[in-house]
Amino acid sequence: MPPKPYSAIDAIDVLNLGPIDIKSANAKENQLFGIIKGLVATVTLLRNELDELKPKVEALQSEVDHVSDSEQFMEVKPMFDTALVEETVVRVVTPLISEAVKPSSADVESSVREVVEPMLKVLVDPVVCDVQKLKDDCVQLREDVDYVGNGMNINWKAVSKVEQYSRRGTITVVGLPQKDNENVVDEVCTLLKVKESDLEAAHRNSNTPTTFKNSTGDTVSKPPSITVRFSNLNKKDSVLRSYKNYQNGTAKPVRVYQSLTETYKNIKQSITQYCKQLQVELAWIHWRSASAGLVVKIKSTGKLISKIFCHDDFVNQFTGINNSA
């Protein structure tokens, strides 16, 4: 069965499906080439049928006229019936027709090209222009997104600085056992050896303990941490310097840390993990000020790396130090 003919209207309908976007452009292009392929097949089929029909008719008419006008045919006409005449004409003429209607591939290609190329140009050129426009729009959109992303990154750093600065007089106590009806201020004063007047506030960060699995797979319960805010920054710094979280290389059950925002906690954790992978031992990581950010001391060299406001700040400076060494 010959393929279903396609018309230019079918191709034009493809272009009228609505505004073109990046996802639909490829689909439309595939559909368009499917239609063009159908058009080529249809044109070839119709041309072959027409080329076959015309010589047959002309040759048959010529042969019939020649035979009918000949004297020999007039003499023997009564001896033949119509069916025999038709059979004889077909048997004689068919080989001649078959030889005459063999189209060359070059002729077919040339004819198809003449028909299809103008239609292809009309149909495809607008699609190509629209796709190029979409690509240009995507480039511009990517630039706009990068610009907005850079602005958000700058704002994020500024907000993180302000939030951490607000905690400059605050520390976090981890591991202090929770008691019934406890007085958190008294417990903290006893632990840190400070007066109640040195503190502005002290409170548990949760009412329920935190459970987790340790390195051996056992489930461990950890009391909620305590946030302590000092009324004097010097007193806070003194406590952080004097209180030792490790004794003889072993971590104490109760430890004291700077109070860091989630942003700076994540940065500190990522730096620790990064150095662990490189087998670099750190002496400490502290938040120093809004201008200095986090400060890291490398234990093996004693070098300080400051102005750390994101993970890349540390990586870039640490890599530069190693390259210059």
C-alpha cells in the first residue's frame, strides 16, 4: 500500500502549534522531517505513476492506430475477436513501455529536489530562526541567573556575618548532664567557675536528649546542649582559653565551644573533613570577628589562615600556601 500523501498544509500545521520553546523545538523538527520524508515518497510515487501512465497510453494509442489502419488488419479483422486483439497489443506493447518508463535516479533526485527544496526552505527557515533566538535568550538568561546568584552570595555572606556577630558573647556547653528541676545558671557557674553576674542568660536548647549511634554501633543518649551568654566579652574569651576540652588526649564528657551559626558550623565541618582527607592536622578553628571570619591554625606548621567566610576561602588560601612552600 502506498504511503499516505502529505501536503504542505500538514507541514505548515506543525509550525502553527503555538510558541516554540526549547523542549518542543526538537520534537517539531523531528515531526517536520517526518512530513518531508513522506512528501518525498509521495512525490516520487506520483511521478512514477504519471511517467508510467503517459507512455502506456501514447504507445497503445499509436499501436492501435497503426494496426487498425493497415491493410493486413482489414483483411484479417474478421478472424480476430476484440479480446484477442487486446491480448496481442498488451503482449507487444508492454515490453516497450517497461523499457521506456525506467527513470534514472538522477532524474528522480533532481525532480524531488526541485519540488522539496523550496518547500523545505519555507518551512524550516522560520524554525531555525526561532531556535537560534531561543539559544540567544538562554545565554542571556544564564548570564542573568549568574548575576543574581552572585548578588545572593554576597548578601548571604553579609547576613551570615551579622548573625555570627550577634553571637560574639555566646558559648555552647555540650554534654552537661540534665537534672530534674535543675537551675541551669547555677550548673554553668559551677562548671565554668564564674559568677552569676558574669552571665546574661543560660538555657537548655531542648527539653529532650539527642540519641545517635556511636562508632561501635551502640545507641547513645546525649543531653541537650546549653547556650550561655556573657555580659562581658573578655570574660567569655577567658573561659574559652582556660577551659580544656581534652585531657591527656581524650575528650572530656563536658566540652565548651564558641556558639556558631549553622552556616559557620557547616563551614567548620567541611574544613575539618577536607583536612582529614589530606591528612592535615588542625590545631583549632575559631570565629575571630566580622572582618576576620573563621581563623584556622595548622598544627604542623603553626600557620594561620583567616578571612574564611565559606569553604572555598579556606581551600584557595590553603592551596596557595602549599604552592608557595
